[in-house]
Amino acid sequence: MSQSRDQTREIEVHAQDLPLHCPLPDAPLWARHPRVFLDVLATGEATCPYCGAHFRFVGDRPKPSH
């Protein structure tokens, strides 16, 4: 059995997109899976364990709120 993996897209994430979750609100109904929150700030990138979408944080990090 051969395995083929779809090409996953890289999605740029900005501070206003946080907290980040997958699937994104504009995902088509057929592409939905259980919502999972991803910590993209820890390393600057994160990959969804369900669909393999790769998210990369760009821009300024959010200011901490006290």
C-alpha cells in the first residue's frame, strides 16, 4: 500500500488571529474536523494534528496584557 500525502499549505498567522485554532472559520464544511487550539507563539509555527495544515506566525508578537 503506497502512501501519498497531500501538499499542505502554509498559513501565515498574525497577532489579530490569536488564539489560533484549526479548522479556520472559513474552512469548507467537508474539510472540518474537531477544533484544536494551536500554540504558534512557542516556536513561531505549528501543525494541526488532524489535517496537517502548517501555520507560521509573522509580524509583531502581541503585547502581554496584565
